[in-house]
Amino acid sequence: MTQGLRTSRRCSGDAGPTDSTELHREALPNNKALFGGYFHGVPPLKHMESQEEKPVIYTMENKPIVTCAGDQSLFTSLYTSLAQQLPREPMEWRRTYGRAPKMIHLEANFVQFKEELLPKEGNKALLTFPFLHIYWTDCCDTETYKSSVKEDMMRWQNTLRSHSSADWVIIVVETNDTKKKNKPNILPRSSIVDKIRSDFCNKQNDRCVVLSDPLKDSSRSLESWNSLLLKLRTLLLMSFTKNLGRFEDDMRTLREKRTQPGWSFCEYFMVQEELAFVFEMLQQFEDALVQYDELDALFTQYVLNFGAGDTANWLGSFCAPVRNWSGLLLRRPIDMEKRDSIQRGEASLLDLRSYLFSRQCTLLIFLQRPWEVTQRALELLHNCVQELRLLEVSVIDGALDCWVFLSCLEVLHRIEGCCDQAQLAANCSHTVGLWAYATDKLKSLGELCGLVSKNGPTSEDLNRTVDLLAGLGDERPETVNSLQSPYKKLKEALSSVEAFERHYLELSHAAMEMYQAIGRLRSARLVGKSLAEFYMRKGDPERAETFLQEALKSYVSEGWSLPVTHTRKQIAECQKLLGRTEDYLQTSALLAGDVNLSTEERKHFCQEILTFAGRSGNQSHKVTLSMNVFAQLTRLQFHPAAASVHSGAVLQVELTLRCLMPVSVRIQQLAASIHFDIDHGGTLKRSKGTLRNANQGTIEFKQGNSSAGPPSSAAAGPALEMDEIQDRSPSDNSLNSVGVVCKNTHLIIRRRENGSPPETSNCVSPPAVAMKEGGQMLKVQNVTLEPGNNSITFTAPSGQPGTYMLRQLCATMGEVQFVLSHIYPSVRYEVYSQEPQLTVEPLSEPLLAGMPQLVKFTLLTGHYTVKKGDALQLSNTETMPILPSSSCTARISSPEAELVGESVLSIQSSEKVTSISLPPTPPYHVLEFQLEVLCIIPSGSERPANERLTNGEVRHRPRSYSHPDTPMTAIDQRMSIDCPWSIYSTLLALTFYIPFKTKHSLLSAGNRKYIQVCVQNVSDMNFTLADMKLTEKQHSSLELQSFNTKTNQLLCSKHSVFCLWEVRWKDDLPSCLQCVFSANFSPLNQDSSAFKPFHYQFQLERVTTLYSVRAEILPPAGEQHCRSGLVCELEVCITRLTEPSEGEVAEDSKTDTDGLKTTKLMYEVADSSSNWAVCGKSSGMVLMPLRVNATHKVQIEVMPLFAGHLPFPKIKVLKYLPHNAAAAIQPDPDSCVENDSLSLLDKALDDQGDTASIRSRGSVHSVGSSDQQQRGVAMPRLEPFSPGQVFNNSHSQQVLVLPTADDHIMEVNAT
Amino acid sequence: MFHICLLMFSPQNYPLYIRSVPSQNELKFHYTVHTSLDVVEEKVSAVGKSLADQRELYLGLLYPTEDYKVYGYVTNSKVKFVIVVDSSNTSLRDNEIRSMFRKLHNSFTDVMCNPFYNPGDPIQSKAFNGIVSGMMVQTG
């Protein structure tokens, strides 16, 4: 029968319409018949894949049924063209309920009309539903029509109507032959059609179609065919819409009744599936799939509701214990067995799910969505397991595992069947889940059946296996011949240990490879881990370890503490089995410190280490483990905090170790190895060290959390370590640049691989740690480390000066050594050796010269021990004597500035040397004492010859100089000290400041002379000045009469005191006076003993008054007073007061023709304040006889410019030196004064214009102005007199000037 | 009592926050979630390719297993949130999970706003803990 159907399709070209009797059956059994034997004889082998594609053919097999009544032979003749042409053009199918319209190719299965074909009332079958009924006739004869055809049609119509089928059409075929044949009956052709229309199609004219000349190849025929086909398609679609719509409505109504007690899901299932079948038949797979999905969802909802306590009766059948777990069956398009059982309401949950999925799978493959199949399969399998649990269906152990395993493989086979290898490889991501799931299930099956144990299955296991195999039933016929069917695989795998291993490994590796291929490395590792567990059970720890390490690496790098702990525990087991002691101990150490484990477990692992450590040492080498897992160095503290001590001093290092072990651990030795570096920079280069240990000598070590903790901030990398850099100029130590450098760039700018945080403490395998032997060590014996923080103190070696760096830390415990291979950040301390150092500094600033001042001597002993009898030898200088003092105590203090002792110094002074004997002082102590010194103020310009010091060195005369910071004059006073520790003298300098500034001046009144001394106090102190005296050294006859009344004079800071003496002489006034001003001074309010002398030496030269100048202004003739604007006469009278001295005669006089000695003087009148205008000649030469009272008068015309009391214009008198005399003159050092006066003179001489020689000299002068030249050419010169030599009588004299009488202009000055 | 487990990972995939109720079987959760990171990464990189989807932070169901459902969510800064629930817990649908994630994201933002919180450190905020606890009581 089915064969017939198929052939009818295959050979439709010639076979004609199918005998409709084949369809005369009840719909569903018919279906069964239709599908049941369909695959019969098709071997389900892989190479028959093309055959397996049959479902596609199958769906085409089913076509909507169209019945044909009337003239069968006529239909038969047209059948071929009709069947061929109907699907040729697609039609648009407009859908109800807003579903999108679809283009659809219509096909039909034409069968002969029989009444049995019409569905009976209540029959919901859709597949066998005739969608269209056609009546064929070629009747063109009215008579015939009336006699038989009409009647036949009536009967046909009635039958249809009785089944309320309105989908019919009458086709009237017209041929030319019949036309010809019936020509005599002159009835218009159309009349038959009209008749039929009027008889049957009231208002439905389209129900009658004419087909003209169907077998001819004419345009008319073609046109008529097309319209017929269009009509048929339209009608078919109308029928679909109508009938399917009605069906869907019925279905919905049925669904709405689902809350009613008698409702059965299975019944409803059948109904909706019918719809799915029809859609499938129409090749609307999407719609078909929707029907199944809806059923799926509905069922799922019921199960969930059941879980929530809402039980439906019909669900009872699904709760039956599972007896069969044969897995999915996807090789048949429709699994009729399961369908039957569903229909009978006997299906189990697995049956229903399997059936549903197989249908969905079929449709998805039609839709070419194989990857959705795999995804849905995984969901289905998970879901089924859950649902069975939820429904509390009783299943024997392992049955579900079998079912899932078989199903996974079945799905995979199905997918492999419809895809090529390349496609499969590219879509691993879709299938890998199934592979992994199958692997998982097989593994648990293996464990259940005792196939993974070392000893093989027990009899109990075997019984279980037999039970499981029984539930598989017989192999399905489709796969009987397949060698690799899931069924066979499972059976084989469960049959023996070896077969199981083979299958399991195959699956595992397949899954891992796929995971790796698609980059799901974590998943791959998890499979690997599960494989490792398998190997462990099989007693093959070696292979297991590889996988475990791999997995551990991943967990560690991503900071997953729980998996890390768990995996590590497994590794420990492996390593123990493998006898890899070192690794095992390392892992044990990690686990012992792992907070994720219980205390018991931790203790166990700790004990493992202790046991090994306690073993008698027959092994040649100790086992070295990383310290980080055992204890962490958290803090290191130096005492003293500076971490810099002098050699031989005690330096303690305190370590804080956080012990991670759960119990207290006794350690035989804890040692820190030290790297020693000899310091090159000598003794005091400590800046680096002090900078490093800026935080009080404490170094905190940052650690990752406990061994398995998350890397936390380690992800951000190590902390930046910054240092300050100062770049200073080597010459003057000024700052060139300042910067900040990062010291650990190599750690921070390290490339991170895979973005994983750098975590080394959790290393999977212990890092290669080696304890570097040799060198110095800090050692502590027998320490007990308690869990948590422990403080351990070492005494650091400090023998040799240099830098000591702590490199490694090593805890030895019997046969086990824990080594911290690198202490980071690096820890160093410095031991320095210091030379003794002596400094002298003022006790108070500034040191004042002339008064006793205290200076502080500080001796840093350094490495030198001051012994009894050691003394400092100070070379005495007379400018700075050391004042003996009765009680001079020295303080000795330790480097920490604690006072150690005090003792009285004995100071012995001899003529040349002051010896200070020092008290015994230990090294690296500070010895301090104070001495009083006096710096003698140098008194003026006295310059003694260089002296030699006792030690032969040239004595440096203290030189006074002015200091920019203070108005006081500074004196650097050097000291030379011989120290017992050195063969060289130590030279030290002290700066003293002279508190006074002294000036002197010579005052004259005619012939009388006065000397004034001004003492200015430039210091910040107030002084008392006493016993001011002025003495002349050379001339005893000279008397200096003091005008100073007070003996004691207060001299405040920044104030001055003036003293005055008159010089009196008896015979002759010496031209040169050597004077010494002396006074005593003391700071204010101190007793007289504190007075110290102060001397000021000066020299006065050319003291004697030679000339007196008297000026007089005479009003113009006839006037009583001068008037402004009127020329007056200035009369200057120059008088010689003294006899010429011998020097003067030789110097610049010449003998006149009459034997009289004369000298030339130059006078000049200049008014600097512009009160006067000099009219005519303002300067001139005077020839002066060298005798007493020789007088010369000069008249000069001057004009006052203003009215009032005007000071006289200034009159200068200068020595004029003729050129021949020039060479003899002692050149004045201050040549620039001379130049000035010359240029002044030049200007004046210009007006005069009578002395050509002067003029010419002036021009020469303008050419070259150097002394040399002038001296060489021996030009005439002018030389000023010393201040005392010319006395101006009319100095600061004034004259009354009246305003002009007829002053037109009134000048008003308003201020 | 259903299990529910909530985890957050840094962009480098180490855990920032792990909370699971009840706490037994936590190890299995961890293994499951660690594996699911594969899928998260796959999805995140897939999202990166199509710019249109970048707004969607919710990654949906990542990794169905027989026992658990694993849902994922990734913030713009590539911090990943994962919620694991029992497969049998049918009360938590997609929408509920989605809103849980949104709530979590909000409180995570608050945590990040704390100037004393150093991004990348494990989250120890009490406020955050409280919100998570509330969420778990509600749903569990």
C-alpha cells in the first residue's frame, strides 16, 4: 500500500490518479500504515546517509487530497498536466490571526471521489481531509446533461452538502472535437455552462470553470489552463484557510478545557500534532515546529505546576517508574511506537519527551538548523533529569545516566549524519556540550558499575550493570547493523573495565580537544581534572598529576581559592603516591597554611612535614622548600632605627614572621644570609641609607593574602617605589635639578601574560630555591614559631665598615629547610667607621673681637679612643690668646646624645703652645668643652713682618675685611691644633667682628690745629667707652689738650662718639704727626675689670697752615649793598703764613730774577650753587713769594643772581707745578683727583685763553690720560693742598644782596 | 531551600565577591562558575564585534548544566557578575534574574564610588553585603 503511494508519486507522469480506496481508512491507523513501514528495508548505516534523507521525500509524499468525480476518463487524460502544472506557480497564502502571509507551492493528491473519504462528524483527522472536490465533465449536449450528468452532479452535491463540505468546483472541458460532433444539436456551448451555473452555483459563478482544448497546444488552450490552475489554487487555499482555521479554533477550544477534570494531554497532543502534520505536509516546517514547541511548553508548564502542588490527573501516567531508558531515537521521522503509546496514554515522561524531541529534531533539520538541535538536546536532557526529579519518578540508579549518554550520542550521530566534517569542526561549540555531558555520564556510570576501581567490579556492581542493560531493551532495527551505534557503545563500555576505559578516554579526549579548539580552556581543564580523578582511581597518579597541575595553574592565576585548595589536595595525594617527597612537602606546606581547609586537615599536612623533618638524617641533602608557604616575613625592624651604626656597635634586627602553620613549630635554626659590600665612599656617605630607612628603620613587607587567597591588590602590580634625586653642581653645591625616580620599574613595567596577575607565592610547583652558602649569617637557634605573628630578634654583625644587605632567609627544621630566596624590598644596614673630627664653633654669633668670647670645641671621637694623657696642642697666636680659666669642664656624651660623663680639663699654657689634656673617651662619643678666647683688635695700619708658628708654618696674619652681611669688619682668625690621632695639624678658622669703626679728621683755625676722632659702634651691643686718650709718638714737645669732659661715655648700638683735642706746640709744628687713639671699652653695665683696651693709630701729614685766604665782596660803586643782577667785585686776598720749610723750597719753588723765592699758586672761583655768575676771568695764576705775610690780592667780577644772604662763591687754591719740577714730585697715588681738577681747570682756562702752554697740555691730556704718559712727558700739573694747609677765613661767610630796584617781574614762590 | 550563588569577577577573572547560600556544596559552584567564564568571555568578545549590542549588559543563560543554571552579566568596565541557581528553582525566570543583576550593578557602582575602595580588591562593603543578602532572601 505504501509502496503504491510512493510509486504513485514517482510515476505520477503515467500512472494516473491513485486508487482512492487506499485511503479509505480511519485517519490515524492509516497514518500508521503510511509511516509505519516507511523505512522498512533501509539499513541505518552511515554510508546510507543519502537514504536517511528520506524524511524529506516523505513529507512530499503527503499531499492535500483532492477528490475527482464525474467523468473519470476525462480526468485521467488531463491528470498528468494538471499534477505537473499545479505546483509550478507559487501562491500567496494569507493567514488568519495576523500571521505573516506566505508564498506556497501547492500540490495535490488527486483521488477518485468516494463518500467514505468525507470525514465523519467529530473526526479531527486533517491529513486525510479532502480539501477540494472536483467534478469533471465534458458534456456539451443538453440532452445528455439533462438526462444523466445533472443527476450525477446533484447526487455529488448532495453528498458534499450532507458532510457540509463547501469546497468544490465543477470543471467543464470543451474540445473542438466535441464541438464538431455536436454541431447538429445547435445548442450554444455556453448554454451547458450557464445551465450548470444556474443549477448549482447560485451566486457562486466561480465554482464552475471552463477548460478549453486542454490537449491542444494553442494560446487559447494555454490561457484556459492558466485560469483553471489559478482557480484551483485559489480554491485550495481558501479551503485550507477555512478548514485549518476551523480546526485551530476547535483545537483552541479543546485547550481551554484543560482545567476540566476529564481533559487529557495526550488527546490534545494528538490534535495539535495533526495540525503540525498538515503544516509539514504543506512544507511549512516553521509552523509545524511551532505546534510542537507549544506542546512542549504546555507540558513543561504542567510539570512545573505539579512541582508547585497543582496535580493534573492525566499526569499520573507520566509518573510511572521508568522501565526503559533506551535513549532518543532520531533516525525515524516519526517514532510510531512512542506515538502509539502517547495516544494510548501509556507513555512515560521519557517517551513523551523523546517523541517530541525527535519530531522537533526532524523539523529543525528540514529547516537546516542542526545546531539548534544540539542546543535543544542539551536543554532537553537537563530538563528531563530535572523533571523526573520533580515528579519524583522512581528510576534505578544509573538509568538516567544511560538514557542521557545514549541520547547525547544519538543526537551527535544524527547531526554528523547531516553535516560534513568541515561543518562539524567549525561548529564544535555547539556539539561540545553534548560530548562533555556524555563523558560525564559515562564516568558516573563507570563509577556506579565498579569499572573505575582498581580491583574491577564486584558482584553487586555486576548485578547493577545487568539491571541497567536490561532497561536498554533490544537494539533498534535501524542501528542493528551499525558498528558504532550508541547502544553498542554503551553495552560495550559497561561490559568490561578495559572497554570502559577505552570509551571513556576517547570521549574525554574528544571533549577536551573540542574545548581547546574553541578556546574554552577552563572547560577543557575541568574535563582534564575529571580525567585526573579517573586516573587516580585507576591508580595512575602520574598521568593524573599533569592534568591537575594544568587545572591548578588556571585556578591560581585567577585567584579561585576553593578550587585551588581542592585541586591542591588532589595533587598532594598524587605526589605522595608518586613518592615525590620534595613536591609533596611543598604542597603539604601550602595546604597546611590554607585557611579553606579545616584545622584537622591542616594539622594533618603540617604533621606530614614535621614527621619528615624529624626523620633521622640519612639523606645526603636537606629538602629545600619555599618559605612563603610556611611563614611570611611581614616586618623587619632595626634597632637603632637609623640602620646605620659605627663599626663594633650593636645593631639588632627584629623580624616579624607570620607563621601559617596551624600548630606551633619548633625550628632548629633561623638564619638570614647577608651580602657584604665594602663601602667605597669612605665613612660619612650615609645619605642613601638614611633615605631608605626614613620610616624609622621599619620595613613592611607586602604579601599576597594567605596561600590560596585572591591576588587582590597584587593585580595592580607591585607598589611604586620612589626615590628623590637631587642633582647638585659639584663646584658650589647649588641645586641643578630635582626629580623623582621609580626604582622598581623592572617589576612594574613587566609584560603581563594573559593579563593574569603576577602571583608567585602560589606557584604550582615550588620555585627553585637555593640557599646561598658562605658569607655572613644572622642566626638564631631553636625558635618556636607559634601560629600567627612571631617576633625574632637577631644581632647583626657590625665588624667591618660597609653595607650589609639581607638576602635570604632560611628556617631549618630537621631535614627540611624553608628558604625565602629573595627578601624584597631589599633590606640593608650600614656600618661605618668615622675619623675623629674636631670642630670649633662660636657659642654665640657673632664673635666680637676685642672681648673675651666663648667658643665650643666638639670632638667626635669616631673610631679613635681618647686615652689618658692625650692632649690637644693649640699654637698660640698673639692676636687671639686663649684666656686661662679655672674651671673648664668637658662633657662626654654617647652617640645617642646621652651624657656619659663630665670631667675638668687641665689647660697648660706655655709661651707658644696651649695644651689641653683630654679626658679618656670611648670611640664614637662626643667630647665637648668651651674655651674663652680673645681676638685682639688690630689697631690701624701697622703691618708687622710675617712670623713663623711653633710648628714652622707661616703664620697667617688675620686680615680684616668687610663682610657683606654685617656692617662690622670681620677678621678670620686661624687656629692650628695638633691632635693626638693625626700627624697633621688641624687648621680651624673663627671669624670675629670688630664692633667699632673709627675715623679721624684734622681741623684748623688759622694757625691753630685740632684733631677729632669719631668712634662708631656698628655692633648690636651697647658699650661703655672710658679713658679716651690721644697721644703723639714722636714729638714730646707737642701737647694735646683734650676737650673731652666725660671719662666714661655711653656708646649705644649704631651710635657714634666724637672726641676732640687741640694740638699745641712750642717751637715748630711738625709737619707729620703719628697719633694713637686709645680707649677702654666694656659691654654696658659691667664692672671695670671687664674693660678692654681699644687702639686706633693714624698719621697726619702736612699739618701746618701755609696760606690763609680771605675774600670780600664789594658792592658796586655808589651802592651800599650788592644788588642782584649788578656786577660786584670779589676781592680775594691770599696771605702766606709760615716760612717755607726746607722740603717746600726744594720741591716747587724757583728763584726769581730778583732773588726772591716764589711759588706758583692757582686760584679758582666757582659757585656750585648757581648763586653767582662769574663775569670774565674765574681763575688765574698767582706768583707767591715764599715769605711770611706775603700777600696777593685778586679782583674778580661776580654777579649775584638772587637777592638775599648769599654764601660767598667757593675759592680754591691749588699748587701749580711747572713741568720741569714734575719729575721731582712724589706722585700722588690718587691721580684721579688730579685729573678731575685738571679737567675742571681746562674748562676755566678756555675762557681765559692766555696761557698757551696750559692749553697745549690740556690737548695732550685729552689724547692720553694715563699716568705714565703724563709722567713721561713731564707736563705741568696742579696739586691740591692738604686739608690743613690752606685756611679759608671767609668760609661760609655770607653777603646781603638786595633785589634790583626796578624789578618789573615779581617772582612769587608759594610753598 | 534552593541554592543560589552570586559571584563577581574582575576583568582578569579573579573573584571580587562570592556569596553562596547555603554554603555547602560551594566547591561545586565554584567549579561550575569557573567553567562558565569561558562562555562569558566568548559572549563578551562576541558582543564587542557587533556594536549595536553593546548596550546589553545582560548575557543571559550562560551555561546550563544538569543541576544549575548560570546567568551572566558584564559591566561596561568588564566586571563580570554571575548568578547560579538550582535548575529546579523555577521561580527565577529570566526577568527576575535580569532585575537582580541590575540591582547588583547599582550597588556595585556605589561600592566603586567609595573613595576608600581600591578597584580590584575583594568587596567587603557592609552595605553591599546587606543588599545581596536581601536579594537572596527574597529569591531563595
